[in-house]
Amino acid sequence: MKRHLYLLIDHVDEWPATVRVVIESWLAFGRARSHEAIFEPSLAQDFGVESQAYAALSWLGAGDDPGTSCWMYADPVHFALQRDYFSLAYPAPLVLFEMESTALLADINRHFEQEGLQFCRSGSGNWFLRTAHAPEISTSLLREAAGHDVRLYQPQGPEAGYWKRLQNEIQMLLHDHPVNQAREARGELAVNSLWVSGQGRLPKANGVQFYTDVYGSHTLALGLARLTGAQTHAIDALDTIDAAHGDRALVVMHSGEADFAKKVLATHEALRAGNLSRLKVTLVMRSKLMVAELGRLDLWKRWRRSKPLQSY
């Protein structure tokens, strides 16, 4: 049976050495290309979805019903003071304890209750903003803005003034919040702002189904899978990646996944043995995507020398 496996790997900076050797060989032996692109729109296009309502899709992927509301990401972040501007610091979003999120969201929702805004936390731990009104703004996704001057990535459009005022109010509310005082006492970054992006209502399914099965816990990928009718599975259900069901299976993982190195090495062996006919791997980096496609015979192109990922 001809089987295609699509492997999407995030957090590439954390690879173990054994994985780096294998994946750099895939880039060398296959047809590799690098292009500046943001992960979310690229993933949506891979599913045949043109909508930019990434937050609503992620809310669906987390197992919740977006309904007819407009959804936005509302990621907790830290603005770091530079010489003459604030940058959006890494990690973004910040990783919080459940008790921290509960306390912060309760105070934020209490403050904005009269404005019809509802800040929520999904079961996956991500923060969202639910509104009845779809704002007339354009926003920048977190991956675009991280590490840069936040002034260059503020909301734009007819209602931009309102959202900038909202952000200022949130910053004042979070200043000296007990949660942040405790975080700073532990040497951790304070949550001193929220980053809103990815707004829109859940789009309607368009009948396109590129992937038959999707494995992993990435909420946007799972939301796109559910919208397009693909089967979803926990990645823990796989002993090896090549055991994925379906002739067009997408596996979304990062280096923090259990048995990450083992599964990547097993995928390489499955391709070499002919158990996979084709492999497409996409590596998610901060400012670009690296893509390589290869088959079994490509692994014998020994004259192509591997080179470090950073050199592409």
C-alpha cells in the first residue's frame, strides 16, 4: 500500500543530537526548501482552509464549541523594556500554573464585564477572548511579533484605537498583581500584557479533506481536522510514527513529546524499508518554515552532504 506521512515538527531548537543528524539528512537527500512563512496560515492552507479565524479553530480543536461568537487568541506575554522600546519576550506565550491563570482571568473578566468581553482558558491551557462583535482590525500573530518591537505589530484598522486602549488597561491591571509579584519573586517573567490575534468566527466546512488522520495535541491542527472531517488521534497512541492510520496521515509533534527521538528514528527506518512510500516533513522555526519531501530511493543519494539546519 502506498502511504504518505506528513510530519510537522515544532520546537526545533530543542532537538537531541541523534534527531538532528537524521532530519538534516532528510533535508540533504530530499527536495528541501526554506521560505519565510507563518505557521498558522501555512497549516490552514495545507488543509484547504482559507479562513484566518485561527483562534476559533483552536477553540474547536481543544474540544469546545465556538458557536457563532468571534474568538481571538489572548496570549499572556511579557513586554521587555529595551533602550527605547518594548520587545515581546520569549517564551511567548508564557507558561502559567493553573492557579495563576485562574486568578488573573478572574480579575481581568471582572474588570471588563461591562464591555461584553469574556476571557477564557481552554482545556489545553491556552487563553482566548470571546466577543459577540467581530472587531474591524487586523492583528499580528504571536510568532510574527515575538522578539520584536511591539509597536510594529499593534492592531491596525478602524477599531485599532479601542484595542490599544484595552491593552493599556490590561497592562495597568496586571501591574503589581499578586500573581506577578509572586512570579517575580521566583525569578520568572511577569505577565504584563495580553497579545490578541487570530480573530474571526468558525468557518464553514468546504468539503475538502486533504488529511485522513491527524495525530497530536496541537489545537489548531485538531480544529482543522475536525472542520474537514479528518480522524483525530492522541500521539501517545503511536508506538512509532509510521504506525499512523490512513494513507495521508499528519503527525504534529515537538521535541518535548514522549519518545520523540525514538519515533523520528523509526520513521527514518520505515522510509528506508519501504513501509512508507513518501515522507513530507515541515520544520517550524521562528521566522520561516523548512520543508523537505523524499521517498525511499532519495535516502541513497549519498553524494548530497548534510549541512546544519541554520545554513539553509
